[in-house]
Amino acid sequence: MNQALHAVCLSKGLVRQIVERKHWRRLLGVDQVSYLSSLRYRSVNTSSLFGKAVPDNALLIDWGNKRQSLADKITRAHSLPVLCLEDGFIRSISAGSEQNQSFSIVLDDMGIYYDAHQASRLEYWLNTGVCEPVAKYTKSSSIDLDNPALLARARHCIERITSDHISKYNDLDDFVFDPVDKSTSDEAKGRERILLVDQLRDDLSIQGAAANANTFEQMLDKALDNHPDAEIIIKLHPAAGLGGRRGHFCEQSCAESITARQASQSLEKRRSFAGKVTFISGSYNAISLLKQIDQVYVVSSQLGFEALMLGKPVNCFALPFYAGWGLTKDTLSISRRTAQRSVEQLFAAAYLLYSHYFDPISDKPCELEHLLDFMQRQREMFKRNRGVNYCLGFPPWKRAYLRRFLYSPWGKTKFVRSVDDLQKNLQSDSDTSANPQRVIVWGHVDQYPGLLASLPAGMHPVQVEDGFIRSVGLGKYYIPPASLVFDRQGIYYDPNQVSDLEAILATQQFTPQQLSNAQHLIEQLRRGQISKYNVGISRLPGDLLEQAKDKTAVLVVGQVENDASIKLACNDINTDIALLKQIKSQRPDAVIIYKPHPDVVSGNSVNQAFDANAITQSDASETPLYDYRLTEVDMPSCLAIADEVHTMTSLAGFEALVRGIKVFTYGAPFYAGWGLTMDAQLIDRRGRQLTVSELVAAVLALYPRYMDYASGYFISAEQALEKITHDKAVHEKQSSSGNIKVGKPQRVYLKIKNLLVSLWYGFKLK
């Protein structure tokens, strides 16, 4: 199939998906897409399909087997190849109307995995033990299901899925049985839990698995017979009752069934049934529930295979894709399925070879492991944000993006204007065990008088600041940050108390994978020439380049002198002038390069030291304090020429360490005191010797959160750097000058434009 195909789709929704998702088209090898309904299909007795001859490169595509009779009709008449598409087994964040785009798809040229009435490609692979190439859709050449590398990969993925509670949908909270359920009596303590899984009545997988409504009644009867002393747990389908949809079990019908059984039983057996059937309604994470179950009874639900991944006994009352391979206790049999397979082999065939995955951020094809990373990241952030977040003192434009960083399907975010309002809200929400509370403030807690005294005992506010890889452009222009840090103990720029970042740096046992990822981040930073704000031009003065050849180039990094990090972390030297004087006395023969802070250069912040007359002279003489002042050159270019970097607390010191440059600090920044810098101001708590890779792992990977605003998903540091690198390249092409300093009208324009963008983004999230 080297020729690009013309996809003939039997569903409008499928046409839209293929048109909108270019990577689907690439996977399918499709360049044209047409919709064909049963009304438009004229005749199976002619050569026409759309009123004209059927193209040689036509491919009939349907979603599952919803329109199988029509597909069979067309195929018989026109000898078209048929491809069935369906969601993969790890699908999306949500099944609802938001965040519900599918990130996986299965392709089948023989049938579809949930229909046991005919062989599917998955069944064929499992029978033969060899996953042979299927046209252009197979990921690789033939691979044996006994392949050790494949099975090791399957085991690793199974361990991740079960430990991180990843399932088909991934916005569902964990289920926890009430601890008193098995502690109220000696009888309850030893009672088994048997799970029965309900499904919707219109689920195609029920009919496809050779089952019907009676199958569910038989399953309940069998569970009651086989486990007279167990607790029967019936998991109702979460969509039952919505939009007129029904499941097969409800409390009333099950109670009637049990009552009828009791009437024919002895008094002793009747008592054994009393109160032992429990119903679970609502949406819960399947893996978390299965971990608390002893056996599972299922018709055709995917939950049965997830139970197999956990090593649970599974009783099948129909023919789902995982039945008939020696892994389940089956009520029905299917003569086609003759092989005995392990859970790893079944997983490898279904999840690794039969399914195709797409990166939720780029929509490009990816491997399952990449999608598991993504799902784990979302669920971890959902857990961190669980409960009620009370945000104090945030202006509207910061509220817009903070709401996204605090998103959780199991929580909510409220904004309060004052400490008094906060106190009232905290008092009104008393059930903190089920609905944990946290207070979020921007910057240092000292900005909020009376806050600490107003909080309940044991509660400390979470302090929020921009992350270390922020944006392309200055925050003063209301550009939303790509990263934020949320610190529960302090804040990274205040050395007067331990912060979450300092705790990580002091105690974290970094894994080889974390250090490998950190090295990759370092390479990304260097290759993309990335800094915090990514502003300025990349051209250095020619005479500076010439002079720096023969002398030591010392970069002195200026700061905004009323910045909180200067107030909190600097003792003797706390102004640019004082810093330059110190360097001039220490390095009289060096080429001293002074780079003022871009907020000062842009005019958004005022700094006395930026006055040319004040900064170029010392108090006692006309000797200049520096040789070059670089206002418009970006930080990576300045670092590229520097042999040493001297700073009070600037992040530029960290960026210099990443590039292998000597760093001297005169305050107490977060990266000082770990054996990597020469420090004038010491912190007794910090004595651990770290490598640059360990520092980067903590500072860029473990401490911040990163956000992709286009998709609304939490992303990794690597993905954030890729996005920043792309945005920086676009900005450089579009910018006429690249200058940091612009006129007041331009500053006002940039602020208004970005403010409106931020507010609109926040409005969409409500």
C-alpha cells in the first residue's frame, strides 16, 4: 500500500477525526476522506460508490463494528479492503465532555477485538504467537510473543499501570472501602470481597462477546452460589441513569433476586445472605478498587483484564478478548482460541502491538511508555490539588493561569480578597479530612499581615512564585508563565527557613533515571540557548570579543534592588553598585561586563544603579566600575563569553553552573552552599556536596510544575523547554529589533495585549 489511500468512512464523526488529526491520516496512509451513508450508497450491483467509479485506492473505514452489515454489503460488491478503528485500552483523561480526546487507537483489518463472532487481528496474533506485519499499520517487522525484550517491556508497563492506577479513563478518584467494613465483627474480618462488574445495556462488547441481559443474572446467581460467606460487591456503571441509559443491575432488582433465593433456602442460609451485597455507584478508579477485591466476576468489561494484571482470579461469563487463553475461568468456550498465553503476552499483543498511541501535547505518534508518563503526571497533579485551594491576594490576570495550575477533578479553587474573607471560608468548610484545605499566596508570606495567626493549627500557606524557565518575554508584560513553584515550607529565595527546594537538595536520593533526564535538560538548555525570560539579542560587541581573548571576562549580573530575594538573602552587598565595587577590587585586571536586569532595562522597574553617572564611577575617583554594560544582549550570549559570573542571588548564577562557568555569590541564593559555587555568605544548614546534574534534577524537574496552555495539560520540564525553544525561534523571526528597552507606548500595548489573552484564558476555564 505505497499509494496514498482514499478513506471512505461510514461515520461523520470519523471523517472529522481523520480530517482534524493529521497524524491519524499519516498512520492510515490517507490523503482523501469521504463520508458514505446508507442513503447515499446507491447500489451494490453497480460499480458506483458515490455516483462514479470506485477509486482503485479506496479503503473502507468504520468505527468498531457499528455498521457492520453496511460494511459487509459494500465490501462484497466492490472488493474494498476494510479497516475497523476503535479506542485503545488507555484512552484519555476523561470520558466526559472536557479533556476527552482519545490518545490511543486500535486498527484491525480482520474484525475488531471485542467481537468474538469472527476472528480479529488481535486474536490471530495470540493464536499464532507471531505478530506479523499488517499492511502499513504494523509498528515493526514480525515479532514473536515469546520475545524476551517484548515480555520485559510488557512487565514494566504492567507494573507502572498498576502502581500508578492508570486505566482507560484517568480523571477518576481512587476508591477506598470504609475501614469499619471489615472490623465491626469477627465474621466480617475474614469475609472475602467478590466484585461483579455491571455494564450498560447498549454496550456493543456485550453482544460481541456472545452475551445478553440474562448473562448478568446468571453471573449474580453463580457468585452467590460459589461464595455463600463472601461480601458481594456490585460495581454499577457510572453512566447508568444518565441520558436514559441503564445498566443490568440496580439495588431493587438485585434485592428482589436475593429475596426470591432466600425463600427457597433454609433459615441458616437465609441469614448468610443478609446485608452482604454492597453496591458501588459513581465513578472511581478501577485499579484502586480491584486492589481491594479477592475475585472478579465479569461479562466483557476491560476491568476483567485489569484484574488479571493485578493477579486476581477472574471469572468470565462471555468471550471478551482476554478469555479463552487459560488466564480466566470461562463459562463459554471458543474453538478458535487454542493457545495458552501469559498475562504479559496478552498485554504485549493488545497494548504494545495492536494499539497505537499519540502524544497528548504534540499529537505525534508515541510509545505506550510516553503516554504512561503523561497520565502519571496528570494524576499526580490531580492528587496534589485535591480539595479546596483558597488563593489570597491574586490579581485577575494571575488568577487566570493559576486556576489551571491548581486544576483537579477532585478539587476546586476559590479566590479571596482579604485575610478576613479567608478566615470565613476556612470556617465554613469543616470537613477537611474528605476535602483538604490549603491556602495559596503569591510570593513571601510576610506580605500578608495577620495571615499566619488566622490559620488553623498545623496549616502553613503554600507560597507560589514563577518557575526558573518562565516565558519568552518579561512577566511585567503579563505573559503567563510556563512554570510555577508551589512551596509548602517556605520559598526558594528565602534562606532564613527551609524551603521545599532546599529539602529536596538536602535529602533527595537521585535515581539514575532522574540524573539522565537532568543531563538531557542541560543539553536542551545549552542547545536552545534558553534562560528564564529569553529576551534580548544574541550579538556581542566586536571590541568586547576582541578584548576578552586575552583577559578574564567577569560577568556581573544586576538585579532589581527592591526584589524580595535581595531583601531576604543579602547582608553586606545588596545593590548593583556595591557588587560592582567589590568585583572591581577583586578583579582589577579582568574585563568586567555588567548586565543590568531586563526589567530595569525595559523601564518596567526602577533601579538607582541603572543611572549611568552613578554606576560608572566610584565614590572617590573617576575609575569606571565596569568595562562594558550590556543592556540588550540576551543572557545566554553573555554567559557564552564569561569566564566567571558574580552575582548576589540572580538565577543567572544557576544558568552559569549549567554551562560549566565559575560562579561567585554574595548573597544566599538557592544554588549556593552545595559545593558548586564560591560563596561570601554561608548557610550552616547546607553542607551536602551536589553535582550539577543533581542540582538541575531538583531545580528544574522535581520542584516546579509546568503547563501547556494550548492543551491545558501538565507537562514535563523537557516538554516545556521544547515549547519555549519553539516560541523563542518564532519570536526572533517576528521581532523587528529584539531590543529589551522599548518606548512607553510599546510597553503599554504589550501589557494590554497579554492581559486580555490571560483574562480570556481564565474565562474559558470557568
